[in-house]
Amino acid sequence: MDIQSTVKNLHPLEVRVILSYKKGDELTVEKIEKDLGFKAGNGNQALSWLAGKGIVSELRREKHFFYELTGLGRAWKEKGTPAERIIELIRIKQQGGTGPTLPELAGTLGLDNKDAGSAFGTLSKLGVLAMDSEKRVVMALSGGELENGRPAKGRGAEYLAVIRSLLDRGGRESGEFLARSELSEAEQDAMSGMAKKRGAADAPFRELERETVVFGFSSGWEETAAALKAAGITGDEIGTLSPEMLESGSWKGRNFRSYNVQVPPTRLVPGRTNPYAKFLEDVKDQLCSLGFEEFDGPLVETEFWNSDALFMPQFHSARDIHDVYHIAEPEKALSIEEPWLSNVASAHENGGKTGSRGWNYNFDRDFTRRLILRSQGTVLSAKTLPKAKIPGKYFGIVRCFRYDKVDATHLSDFYQTEGIVLGEDVNLRTLLGMLDMFAREVAGAKEVKYVPGYFPFTEPSVEVHIKHPALGWFELGGSGIFRPEVTRSLSVNVPVAAWGIGIDRMALMALGLNDLRELFSGDIENVRLRRTRASAG
């Protein structure tokens, strides 16, 4: 290492780190920013630059766990936890002589039966509440364990105090993060039942994981530090002479940073279209050239159009909170268009005028107004049916949101190319022809196979799979012929072929990638490389 050259090219941030610490000190971003008064981000810059020059090296990585108060947690903090609210209600009810049943308790407090049952179960195990012979909830504690009708002693009081302490500390003005290392054993036990890493909308705390990188000086540090002192470089040198400094004269007596005129200039790269954005535009052009009309719609949809209009029963597993993102405010739409609401409700309950027997349950007209982020592009196909031309061909490239574990072939928000073909002569052969075009001509797959599938809104249903050279076989998307319960409820009386294909996955194959996350990479060099590769292909 050329010490003199290195010293000349050190940034003042680097100089201050080198001169402020000694061999054997452990350095982290947080430590040097606090010790040296750096602005946020300067510590990371200084250590990254020093690591690139070989002056510091990574010693180890430490994982730290924190807890953040969620919206539900803030509501618990202000209004009381379900357990606290239940105890207060029982106290008031028992003064009148009788306790409520569990359903009555949930209804009075506006709690879900699940939340009320869970809170009661915990308090029952702690000996705070019990059920009497008439299945009514009553206080199980003796008078000596109560104060003003509330638990004052015992395991129940300790549990409630721990939960209340965590909620109060998690919402301090000084920061809403609690470090696991700062919690007592009792607090950690309580937090384990209240915190989630993912899908924390129904939990009072969200668990966060942070990693701290610890650096130490390398063998060349002593020589570099000595050279800096010999040259009189302190890190306080002026790098830019401003008009204000000239006016005030504050530059006098100060040292200036030297400039290296041999430093190569910044590389200028002309702007180009992102390769994935270009791929999406190419797919649109291809479908429009085949006579398709494009449809689009809002990201926020109702349960009605996202699922109910597609003959997906309201008790279907895909309605679970872990699959669909709900809107907190406003929670529901004001109304659903008629006659589609009544038609779809009848199809669910008894088949209506579709020739089906339906799902045989009471359709919830309040639940159907709930707002969510659309979880599938088929919602736009359903909304297009009432106004579609017959014969007609429609498509959309639609952004969807679904809670999922992110990996090489799955993302929590993704794009689908969605489409329908309507007409008297539309059949399964029509559909298979479209799937083959997507798999071979758009995705560029060499090996394609079709397997039977199941979707509540199509019959028959088909999944198309393609073989990736590195990832092997994976599903490209689902398709089928819309069921009469879908089409007739929306005033369409001809066959409708429909498909929803993961266009992200088609791009994975077409752009020669092995991981969906590379489509949204922040690494501009990789993006340029993909663009070059796509252009060459």
C-alpha cells in the first residue's frame, strides 16, 4: 500500500476515525457517529471507505432484536388491552349480580370472538376469571386479592402489570423500539405471545431484527496514522471555499484539503429504460397487436369484486388475514353496485338464475364492502364483464398484493397479466392457444406442460408450468373457463376464457434471471447488465 497516496486520498471523515481511535478498538456505525458527532449516514460512509482501502476490516456481525408498537398496540395502550377491558366489564356486571356469557362479553366490548376467547383463556389459566354453572364469566379471585374489584395480587396482577408496562414503554416519545436485551425474563415471556415478525396487523408488537457490523483497524493503521500526524492532517481541513467563508474571513489560518487532479472523472452513462419496464411494454404491444383491449383499475378493491363476484365463498381460506392486506381507514366501501350485488349474493346463497345450487350459506352484505389491496388480477376481469363487447378480447397488466414468503419465485407484491376472451366459439382450445403463446413466445420457455387445477371461479381449470434452466419447473399461472355463477351473475351468457399469469415469472425466464428480486434491484450496474443482455437477446 502506497501510504502517501492513501493519505492524500483520505476523506476528512476517514481521517477523524483513524486519529480518534487506537488499535484494538471496536468500531460500529453507531459508535463513531455518537463519539465524533457525525451526521446520520456519515459513519457508514467512513467505515465503508476505510474498509475499501484495507485500513479497517470486519470483525464480526451481531444480531439484535427489537419490538415496535403496532397500530393495534397503540389502541390497546389508549383503550386498554382485551384482558383489562374484560376484567373491568366483569367488575361492573358482578356489581349488578350476574356476569355475561362469552359471546355477550365480546359483543359488549366490540371484540372478535377469537380475541375475547383468547383473553378469557389466558385470564382463566392465571386464576383471574372462571365460568359459573350457567356458563357466565365471573371473577375467580378472592376479596384479599382484589383492590377496587381489580386484581391486586397474584399471577394475574403480575401479568397485567407486565403487559401494561410494555405498552407504556413501547410508546414513549423518545422512541417506540424496545430492545429484547433490556427486557426482564417475565417481559420476554409476555412479549413472545404478543409479537410477530410478519403479518403483525393483528398483534400489538412487531418484532424487528437488526444486524450490527463490528470493525477493527487492520495492520496498516499505525503507519497511516503516523503519516497523517507527520503531514499535519487533522480531518478539519476545508474542502470547499464558500462565499460566506470569504465574506467572514473564517478561512484565514485554516488548512485546505489538497485536490488530486489525476482522479478519473465520473463515468457518464446515458439513461435507458429499465429492462423490466421495457419487457412489460413489449407484452402490452404484443397483445394490442392481437386485437386485445387493455383494462385497468384501482389498487384498492372491495371483497365483492376481488372475491365474491368470482364465486369465491366468504369462508374460503384465501380470505384469511395472512393472504390479503386489509385497509385500516376507511375500512369499508359505502355501497356495491346493483344489480350485481343482488345477483352475486343469490348465486352464493342458492345459485340464483345461474343453474347452480350455490354455496348454501347466508351471504354477508356488510363483509362484502370491506376494502383490501387487490390480491389477484382477476378482479378486473370480473369488473369488465358487465360492459364487455361480445365477441371481445381484453387484458391488463395488474399489480397485486398478497402476503407471501419472499423467495426466488415469490414476492409479496407482484404483477399479473390478466385477460379474458368472450364469444360463442370460445372453448378450452382457445385458452390453451393463449397459454402456449405466453409460455413460448413471451417467456421464451422451451419446455411447457399443462396440469389440471382448481379455482372457485373456473371449470375446467388449467395451470401452465414452464421449466427454468436453474430453478426447474414452476407454475407460470392459472386459467380456465369462467363458471356460469360468475358470468351470468354479471349479465354475460357466452363462454369466457380467462387467465392470470405471473408476468414477473415470465420476465424471469425472458431476461435470463434466477431470482424475482433481481427485477427490482437497487444495483444500477446489474440493471444495466440486464438491459444489455435483454437487448442482445
